[in-house]
Amino acid sequence: MLHTALQPKWIGTLILALLLATVFVVMSAWQFGESRSEDEIVSTEELNTPVALTEVYEPQRSMTIYEADRIVTLDGEIVPDTQALIASRIQGEQEGYWAVAAMRVDGAPDGEVIPLVLGWTDDPSGPRRPTSLRRGRASQS
């Protein structure tokens, strides 16, 4: 058996396996390092103080856990003809629909929009759809 292990093709296979193992160890160390966040810790009081959405977040940038938990305020309008119903949404024990639309936030760069959940319904032919949103109130058309 030692004679077989010392053949050049098996020594080459061993070197290749060791090289691949080294690459995977280096890649896993890199991935672990990238997963650790060096962001500053934000106090609970600061998280609970409402700020404008455009002050804490910008489009095309990943959101940190602190930004995801932040209470924000926003003004803007629902973009016409963007309302849709998303099926198979559960509320309590009942299956229904999310009513969603695109919202153009005042002060957002380049007219960027965000998805806005308007509510939940179990009847897809339900009430009229909101067409604009100002200071947290939806107006109906």
C-alpha cells in the first residue's frame, strides 16, 4: 500500500487536496471576518427618538441592525398605479393579502421610491386604494 501512495499521481492528488483545504480555510476566515460588524453601538433612547428617514438611510446601501430598529418619520406620496396585492400573507390564523404600493419619499435622491405596506385584507376586492400619503394619513380617491 505504501508503494501505491508514493506514486507521483497520488502525491499530486494529496498536494491538490491540501491546497484546496488551505483555500477553504482562508475563505472561511475571510467570511467570518466580514460577518463581524464594527459599527458604533446606538443607545435605546437614540433608537426610540424619531428622525427623518432620509437622515439615517440612503438607497442602494445595506441596512445595519441599528437602522432597521430605528423609528423614522417620512412624508411623501404614493406613486400612482403601483398598488398591488401580495397573496398568502397570514394575520393571526387567517390567510389574506398585503396591500402594497411604491412611495416617493420627500427628499429622497433621484426620485427613489420605497415599498410601503398599506395594510392587510382578507378580501382582494376590498376598499378603495389610497393614492397619497401625507403626515401618516392616507387620502382616498
